[in-house]
Amino acid sequence: MADTTQKTDQQTLKIQQVDHPELSETFADSIDSVFFDGQTLRINFGVTRFDQPQQPPATTARRYPCCRLVLTPRAGVELMNQIQKIMTGMIQAGVLKAVPQVSPEKK
């Protein structure tokens, strides 16, 4: 169990992380859409199912929604920060290549 601390305007809240190993997992192989309406960030995940071909390999497939994650803006920012940390680690491990930033030309 991990302890996390969040600061609020008036006090510090200490939150103890509790694991639920029985929590089911959802597999996704795509992100179908990401939408922010000003109040919540919605991420729709999808899974691709290949049609059964008469002769391999399959040439057609269908994508189905499998999960919708809805986050507060604060949780959305936290998700982006965590993904940035993972990307940095993957670049350092050589799994991903860093893409050089292209600065816009001055006019």
C-alpha cells in the first residue's frame, strides 16, 4: 500500500492507496476518441476483432467499444503526467525514439 499526499486549499489530505487484485481488467488495442467538454475528459477505448477469413490472412475486421474512461480535469492532467514519465523511461530504455522538436520558423 502506498501513501500519497494531496494538498488542498485549506489542508493536507493523506490518502492510503488500497489494491483490489480481484478488479477485472479490460483489454483495448486502440483509442477511438478523446473528448474534453470543459468538465470531464472522456477516453473511448476499442478492441479490434478480425473477421474469420476463408483463406488466411484476414482482410477485414471490426472495431468495438470496450471501455469508456471519464476523468476530472485534475485526473486527466495526472494521467498525462504519468504517461510522460512512462514515455521518458521507454526512451531511456531504447524502446521508443525521441522525436526532435521542430521550432516554427521566424517570419
